[in-house]
Amino acid sequence: MGLSFGEVRVGLNPFALPLLIIYYSLNRSAVHAFTRKYLLPTPSPAALARQRRESINQFKETFKRKSNESLQQMLADNRLVSNALVAARELLEERGILSR
């Protein structure tokens, strides 16, 4: 199997594909770390801040129907991801339960 581009031929050994799949399944986290580090561009600080704000807004949308007590319990338990805790805190501040 292979592709030809003029005189250049790129081939794939049929036995290499199963080996590649096995390697990927056994080393998925290492492959993803390599991909993120060397192949994907690093997001700018502004893009990271925008992504964080979008995540917080999504949590706020999810939590908006929760009671004040439930939100306070979330903050007290401190078992959620940081963006979820920020969203709970902001909702309580908007409701006047917590001071800024």
C-alpha cells in the first residue's frame, strides 16, 4: 500500500498499522503529551483567559438553578474543579450571599 507523488512514493507496510494501533493504545497519554507539546501551537494568554471565562460561564449556566445552600456546600466541600468553584462563588456574589 502506498501513495505516489511523481517519483516520490510513500508506503505503509500492512503489518505496521496494527503495531501502531497497539503502541497507541498502550501509550495513549504519552502520545497525547507529545502531540500537545511538539505538534500543537501553544495558546496565547488571551486565548487561555477566554477559554477559562467560557468554562466558568458554562458552569454558571449549569448551576443557576441550584439553591444558595447547595452552592455554599460546593464551596465548602472544595471537591470541584477550580472553574466550577469560581462559578459557584460568582453566583453567590450576584445573589448577594457573599461579598466580593
